[in-house]
Amino acid sequence: MGPGWRAASAALVAGSVAIFGALRRLALALPQPAAVRSRPGRVWRWRNLLVSFAHSVLAGLWALFSLWHSPELLSDIQDGYSVSGHLLVCFSSGYFIHDTLDIIFNHQSRSSWEYLVHHAMAISAFVSLIITGRFLVAAVLLLLVEVSNIFLTVRMLLKMSNVPSPALYEANKYINLVVYFAFRLAPQAYLTWYFLRYVEVQGQGAFLTANLLLLDAMILMYFSRLLRSDFFPSLRKGSAGRDVDGEKFLID
């Protein structure tokens, strides 16, 4: 990538940060459920989840479209390239930067430290991809996770708003489990296998492989939490009476 293209990419990332900043302001103007309004600590979290939901819908569908439109990319994960994939990585980089700033500036770092770790990994990896133009296909595959995040975020919004519809939560619970396997665990497992087998463990390859393995551990931890919370609640420990206002755990 030449200097001009890198500068254009930086501008795209900055533009994405601005877009999500505007969405955050829009979320402030939207009506909030009574269960959220009555607990001041939940207001930031509700607004933050709405912005996260918007990113998940846009990025998840974008990743699906990119792979559907150019399926040949899957045959060259290291050096395959598409403009759509590049734009998607810039777009999501902007979201991760915006969300990091939102967490820090609203003094939520302690309760949302897991997100900060995840975002630091994503931003550093995506910046390396934008600069080198390599492994963009791997990033698009990883962003399929946003399809799963759509239903995961809906799950958290339903819990926060205390919607009196157990059937809706139950339906989303099972859909969430299916898409978790299809769009989070499966792409992650495939990329881990690919990197360990075909990517040289040096330079950018070593950095991305380390990031991927750490993400593997985080995803398995989140999956364990999800199963305990939604399917085996009797196995949960230390959750009784816990006030989660303001917390932004990936799984509550």
C-alpha cells in the first residue's frame, strides 16, 4: 500500500469514528425502557449497546456480502484483497476506537476491562492489515462474528429492559446459540487451524497468530459464561444479588 492509500485509509477510519459518535448522540435521544431510566447506572450501558448493535448489523451483513460477492477470496487468506473488505476493516476499526474512547471517557474502564483488551487486540491487528494489505480476508472472516453479536446484543438489551416476554428471550436464546457456533466458533476455529498450519510464525504472522490464540481463549471463556447463564443457571457462582449496572460484560 502506498502512502496515499494509507492516508485515505486513515481518513476512512476517522470518518467511521465520527459516524459512531453521531450514532451515540442519536441513541441519547431515543426513548429508554422504564427499567433503564429507573437505574442511572444502566443509561450509559443501554446507549452503548445500541451503538454496538448498529455496528453488528452493518459489519455482520457487510462481511457476509463481501464473502458472497467474492468467494474466491477464501482461497487466498494471506494475500487475497477486495476493496469491500478493506473498507469494512476501516469501518470496524473506527467502531473499536470509538467504543474504547466511550468506555474510557465515561469512566467505565474497570467494569469493561474485557472490552478494552479485546478492542486493543482488534485495533492493533486491523491497523497492521490496513498498512500491509495482507490478511484482509482473515479480518473479514473474523468480522462474521458480528452476525452472532446481533443476537448477543439483543439478549443483553432484553435482560436490561425487563421485557415481559419470556418467549421472546427464549427464542433469541436458541438462535443466539446456533449463530454463536456458525459465525463465532466456526470461523475462529478455521482461522486458528489455518494460521498454525500455513502462516510463518515471524513478523506480522507471529503477531496475528498470538492475537488469534488469545482471542480463542477469550471466546471459549465467553461461551462458557453464556452456557452457564442461559442453559445451566445452577452452575453460576457469585451472581446472586450482584449489581451489574454500568457493567459491559460480553456475557451477563
